[in-house]
Amino acid sequence: GAGVLRELMARAAATATVSYDPNCRPMLMGSPPEVLAGVHELLAVADVVKVSSEDLAWLHPGATPEAVLEDWLGRGPTVVAVTLGGDGVIGGTPAGIRSRRPGVPVTVVDTVGAGDTFSAALLAGLHRRDLLGAAARPVLRALDEDTLDTLLDEAAAAAAITCSRRGADPPTAAEVLALRS
């Protein structure tokens, strides 16, 4: 199904924002080099990419998240975010904006759904700022540092709230705003 997914994403890019999370499952996928080739194909059509440091450790053994961020930004995405668990997130744009945001301290109950919550909150933040859709792509490419920081902070807060609960139970927008206040 990976080839079909890549084709669908490439077609969708003409009219929509393409968000991508490699979400690696080593026991279900091929070898890291085989999987990485497909990841690179999808990076060429993706606008927004989120990847966890755990996935990077499997895909790029020995590479730092910062090095992969630089490499992936050169492959086509407009925004790349690398989640670092409790250590926060790094992100950037091809225009040279780089950001390192701290983790949000919570008592971790369950990490299931944290990555998906991060991605959803990042996309929700882009939506609130009218930065989704093919027509908004030029404005998204001009994202400034303050906006990137705020987007990453909101997404990290949402993921932290999810980690503070049992099961994949993402927060409401009001809960995220309350935590950030």
C-alpha cells in the first residue's frame, strides 16, 4: 500500500496541504534503508512533516535530530518538526528558521496518541492562521520565527496533555490554551 499512498499524496499536493508522519513500525516494515527511500519520496510532496526522535533513531541510526532536520528540509517540506519526547521539539523551515522548544512538564500516564496529537494540534494551529491549502502555500513558506515557535509550543502542550491521561485522549483547544496560560 505504500506506493498507492505516495501516489495519492502526490496528487493531493495540487490542491491541499500534505502532512506526513513516517510513524515507523519496524516489525511491520522493511529494512531502514528501504523505508527511508519511500520516506524521501514523500518528503518531496509534503508541506508539513512531523517525526519522532524514536523513528529517526531507527531510520537514521547515529544521526542527530538536528542533522536529519537539515537534510529533510532540503527535500521539499515547508515545515519539519522533530519531537523529542519530554525534551521538547526542534523545528524549522527551508528559509532558515530554526527553533528548539522545551518539553511541557507533566506526569506521564500513557504516551499512546502523543505523536498523533502533536500533528493534529500543529495542523489545527495552521488552520487557525489560514495557512492550510495549496493557495496558502506561499504564505506558509514565509512562516516567521514567532509563529513557528507558537505552533510548536501549542502542539507540544497538546501532546503533553495526551500523555497525562490513559489512552489516546487528545485535549480540547480550551485545555491547550489553559495549560499554556
